[in-house]
Amino acid sequence: MSNKYFQTRILSLFLLIFSLNHIAISQNKQENIEYIQQKEKELTNDSSYWDNAFVFYTGFNRVNLYNWAAGGLNFMELHGLADIWLDYRHNKFHWNNFIGLSLGVIKSSYGNEGLWLKNDDRIELTSKFSKRTPHLWDYSFLVNFRTQFIKGYYSEYDLQNKSYMDNFLSPIYPIVGFGFDYHLNNRLTAYISPITAKSTLVLDDSLKRVGVFGLIPADSGFRTEAGFYTNILFTHDSLFHKKNLSLMADLTLFNNYLPNKKMVSNQIIKKYSFTIDVTLEILATYKFSNFFSLTFSGYLIYDDDIMIPRYEKDGITPIFLSRPEGELDPITNDNHYFFDYYDPEAYNYNTQYVENDNGDEYVDPGEYWGYKVIKTGPALQFMEYWMLGISFTF
């Protein structure tokens, strides 16, 4: 491992600490003083208490057209979201828990049958144990678990061919780390862990054989990373001095110290990556009444280990991976790559390293057995959701 590698990591750490320190100084000093004074009282108080919050939302949309001259599509949508915070404090001990659940499904008349597809799916559990100090810093141990409820498909075409991209507990992203909590005030907290273990686990045999989410095809379905982990959480119950407007922003950054394993020309290679995995979640709620609200949910992800299928500008037509000029598939006599899901050696197509005009990319068929391999590569993922419906907060 080169000196440049360590120098980059150390420099990144110092820059992050310096930035947080600068933010803390620029904050209202009186607010920081009040926070520390409140904290000192809690540390000397022998009582214990729970501080909990619950947010539930459910929504339903339906459009039904019959002989409608202007055209359009029939569709039905169901969506549910639940965020739960459980916070326990006792002297120098602080136990903070978060449970985030969401599931949304949609059914449209596009295609032959109008099948149900999910458009939101999340299970996230976070538990953080902290030893409190009379300062802005606390010592913390964090455990995070993230997965999804049901199978996901890119389109109805994939659903009809049972070509799913994920499944229940496939993948699972467990994270364990030791670090520090930096409380700038009651609304802004930064968790910093110089050493964090992040794993990727796939239990589904079909996905395991293909090799998705940065895993080696036909391998054990388990991958471990160790690196620098940061989580910045901002919450505000009365944004812009409006008691009915709340905001939660949760930013997570991770950089792997270890080399990534990838398949190149049917050989496993190890390569260091200096990219940072980014996850940003934003939840804003405007309450019209105690039971009726407008909620915005945004989710942004970038992970260079996750290969995303490439499509034309219309978002429908896939971009197929072409062979080098003059090379044809030995079976189909076509210049594209093909994938046979039932062939135990088929993952060779999935793992070739291809050089083309669009850069170096790994082949990921995503279970398109018997079909042309769709071109894939890392990409910025973003999902936004506007929900108008019934909500409960207490």
C-alpha cells in the first residue's frame, strides 16, 4: 500500500475535523453554551427518561380512464411510511435508536396486464450507544442495518420474465463502527468513525450467482469493507419559525480503506478506490392539521460498486453492450454479448472487462437470460416522493 494512499486518508480526516471545528465556531456561541449547561445538568442528574417520536404516513392515488379522448393511463398507487425515534438517557449513558420503514407500489395500464411494481422500499435500523462527556464530543458505538421488503424490477417486462434486481434481505448492508459524536447544538449532530466495518450480504441464490452490488459472481455472496464513516444529521421542528413545517436531513459518507475485489477477464483483481459512497435522505413535512399533511421525501445514493443499467434518453430503450469490432458471439453470430441464466458458466459474460468509447465498465446482465446484455456502470441514484395524505406525529 503506497504512502500516497495513507497521506490521502490522513489529509481527508484532518480536513473533515477542521471543517467541523470551523462550523462549530461559526455557530451561535450562546447556543453552544446553553447546550453544554443543559448537558452538565443531565450528567449530574441520577434520573433516566425516554424521549420518543413517531411519524406515520399513508397515501392512496388512483386514476381510471374509460374512452377518454385526451388519452392517458390508468394507475393506482399505495404508499406507507413510518419513522420511529427511541431515545434513552441516564447520566453519562445515551442510547439512540431509529427505525425507518417505507413501501410504495404502483400499478398502471401500460403494457398487457398492468402489474404491480414497487417505487419505494426501505427497512433501516440504527442503534447508537454513547458515553456522554461535559463537552461537545461524546464517545459512540454505532450499528446500522439496511435492506428492503420485496422484490424489485426495472420494468413490467422484467417482472413478466421474473428478472428481479433485489429481494427481501438481498442485499443487506450492516455497518458497525466506533467513533465520536459531535453535538453542535440540539439540531445538528455529526458522527465520525475513523474505523468502520461495512458489509454487503446477498442471501438470494439467483442474485448471488449473477454477482450484483459489488459482489463476485458465483461467490459466497458476502463482501466486507473497512473505512472512514461520517454521518451528519440535522433536524428542525419549526423551520423558518413555522411550527407546522419540519425538516430532517441525514447525510452519510463512507470511504473504503481496503482494495475492492472485481472480476476482470475471468480473474479476480484487487484495486483501491478513492471514491466516496454518499447517501443523503431528506424528509420535509408541512402539516395542515393534526392528521393531514404534505410530505416530501428525497433519497440520493452514489456507490461505485453498484452497476446501473444504461438506457437511451427516452429512459425506455436499453443500451446493449457491443463486442469489439469484428468479434461475433459464437452462438448467435451477433456483435452483442448474450447471457444464458441457466448456464453455470454464463457469469463469464457478466465479468468481462470491456474497453469502449464510453470508458471502462463492468458487464452486469441483471438476469437477462437469453437476451442481450445491457450496458451498466456506476451512476447517481435519486428518488423523490411528494405525498399528500393522512399522517400522525406524536
